[in-house]
Amino acid sequence: MNGKLLLLLFLCPLALAGPLDPLAHGLGDVFRATPGPGWAIEDGILSPARSEDSGFVVSTARYTDVEITLEFHPEAGTNSGVFARCQQTEDINPVQCYEFNIWDAHPNQQFRTGAIVTLAPPVVIVDTEDKWNTMRVRVEGPRLRVWINDSLTNDIENDKLTDGFIALQYGGASGMVRFRNIRINELP
């Protein structure tokens, strides 16, 4: 799949029958849900079922150098994120993955939206709550970059992880998040 662009438009309505069921209409080739809340696609928007439990959709393939672009809509207080180079699909966390955070109200503002959790605070503050926003994550060799609404919020180097899975997070009781127009572009 080197150099391949995966464009996920979520055009077909769908509801997951259970948290481990694959996403249908071609999405099961790209993502699957982990235990936790179910996920649904309606009007092109991927949303978790509102729940106290957190959960993820995780890619079915591992990626090395990749650019991920998407739109996200977090409620006030939402804890979410985009994870790259995850080492396992069962244990998604910022130690086993690179986490590009979506959480404006994080109690430690060094880890707010635009941060690379545990590695670097955002260099620019971008407020994202209660509206649609864009995120672009580029992971290329040891270089990690993230843009929120076209503002570069991080550009660092870290060679801890060389490849892995991609995951989108729902933080459970901390608020709802929705995703749309997800694109995964493998870099040559």
C-alpha cells in the first residue's frame, strides 16, 4: 500500500451491532471498533454511542510514514485524540503510541489540543470546542507534525516508534466527539 491514499467519506448510513463488529461499507478494510461504546456513521459523520466508557476505532493495517487528515467536532470538555504508530490494538495509550491530542480543557494545558501527549506542548493555542475543525498529522521518519485549523501546533523529532496502527479516540464521560472526511495517505 506504499504511496496509497485511503479516503474515507462515510457516505453510507450504518450502525454497529456491537463494539467488536467491523465497520461496514468498505470501512471494515480500514478501521474496526475496540471494546467500549459502539460507533455509527450517519450523514457522513463517524460518532461513538454516548457512554461513560471510552473507546477507539483502530486501523486494521500498520503504517510507517503517513499523513492523516480529518475534521473533528468536540463538545466542551471532550477528551479525544488521533493516535499514530500504536504498537497494539488492545492497549491504546500515549506510551504505546504517539497521541495528537484533542482536549482544549485538559487539566494540564501542556497536553491540550495540538499537543503530542507526554512529548511536546502545543506551540500555538487553538480553541476547537463546539465547532468543526481540521487536523493534519504527518508522521515521517522521526519527524512528528500536527496542524489544527491550518496552524502548526507541533513539529518535533522522536524515534521511539517506527510504525504501528492508527486510532481515533472517544474519551467516554468527558464529552462527545465526531469525525468526518478522514484521509490516510501513506508517504513514499
